[in-house]
Amino acid sequence: MQLNWNDLKYLLTLSRLGQVSGVAREHGVDATTVSRRIKALEEVLGCQLFLRVDNRYLPTEALQRVLQNAERVEREIGQITHGLSERDTHLQGKVRITSVHTFINSYLLPRLARFYARYPDIELEIVAESSQLDLGRHEADLAIRMGRPSQQSIVTRKLTDLHYAVYGQRTLVEAGTSVGQLPWIFFEERYSSLPEARWQQRHFPDVKARLYCNVGPAMLTAVKSGLGVACLPSYMAQAEPGLVSLLPSFNLRELWLLLHPEKRNLARVRAFIDWLEQEITQDRALFYGQSQETVDGPESSNVKETGNDEDAVW
């Protein structure tokens, strides 16, 4: 038996997601096919590739040693495929993308000039929409969401973790008042189940609210105006020069890409996905809050509360 390079994608996706069902959704196959291909790889290579722990597949020590090489092969195959499709197919046409207001305005739009410089004949239609458009009905080609999706018939891919921190206007937070005594900007009651709202309730339950908002952009504007401090995503707050954080950033959400299986092989769609992934990889420090300025404040709580896919307010 010889190694089937097409099976490499199943191995790498399973090492990232840890669940066969997630791999099946991402590649548009059934779970049985994924399990069969992983087993075939183990037979060809003569070693166990994954351990089953608490319903998750974890790479064995043998696989961990070669994962970086496998990921490099994946990138090179992707570059070859993309290069050939770009040469043989004139990239043009429209790609309809939906996401929440904050990601579109704070991250995507300021970077689109670089995309058009590379692909001048692709038209992008950007839909800043809080509600979940139906990809199955082709209301959009791609969706970018701040939470792991639950749709079964949609191809998904995690783009990055999203780190948060408590941010405030510089003159407000440098007045010497502790974070617990500063006025806060809260989400209104109906959004109290969001990850950032739950984090505030858990770690700062007794702080005083000066203002309640129902959308993330309004909360950012209130913080920029010096009305109070708030738990905000680092990639958004760090773009504002007047804001500083009061504690180190912490992982609270995830950014996911969704697309309909029928759209995954369209050259213009693949071109946008590849470009976006490159941008996010280059900006990893921004999403992780690693370049932020932090004023004296409490120690990081090191919490991780991902998994809530409700992102309507953002």
C-alpha cells in the first residue's frame, strides 16, 4: 500500500478539530469515510496516529513529531492548486460575504485594497448583517462568524481565536481609579448570556453600569468617548489609538468561516478565502491582543469561555 496524499487533509483537519464529525462537515463527507481514511493511513504508516480521550481525537507523540511537516505539505499543495487555477482561470465575478458590523468595519474593509490589488476583476459584495443569512439558500457565498457554527450541511473552518480585554479611554483609566471602581458599559439584559457579558458577571459582578448598549459598535463608541470601560475584542479596540487595556488579554471567542459545499471549489471564492487566511495569520498578534498597551490593573484571569455562537450584537 502507498500513502494517499488526498488523505492528508483528513489527518490535518482531525488534528485541529479533534472530532470526526467536524472533519466530515468541513470536507463534505460522512463520518465513516473520515474514520476509514484515517485507519488506512495508520495501516500504510504502520503506527497509531490518534488517541481517543474524552470523545476527542488527540495526536499521538509520533504524529506530533511530523505535524509541522504535514502542514507545510498542505500549504505547498494549496499554493500549487491555487497557482494553477489562477493561471488557467481568469478570476472574475462576484463573491457575496456576510459578517457582523464590527469585523467588517474594524478589520475587513481597511484591508480590502490589498485584495483588489491582487484580484482586480473580482467583485465583493459585503453584507454587514447581524442576523444569520442562509447559506443553504445562497443568500451569501461566505459567512464570517464570532462563534462555532452548528449547521450540519455547511463547510466550516476556524480562522483564529479572539482575545478580549477590559478597555477604556486613556484619560479615564489613568486617573488612578481601580477597574472595579470605574463606570462600566454593559450589554442590555437580553444579551446577558453573551460570553463577554458572562465574563464580566463572573469577574466583576459588583461594578457600576453607567450605560447599557445593544450593539458592539455603540459600546466601542461609548468607551472611546470616555463614558466608561468595557470588555471588548482586542482586534477592534487596538485599532483605536486613544484606548488602553486594564488587564492582559484573554481568549473568549473564536472566528469561524462558513461556506456552502457547492461554493468551495469556485476559483473566486477560493481566492478570497486564501487571501483572508493569509491576512489573519499575519495579524495573529492583533487578534491575540499581544501588541496592546496595558496600564496597571488586576492580574489576568486566564479564562477561556468559547463556544457560544450568538454574535448578533457584534
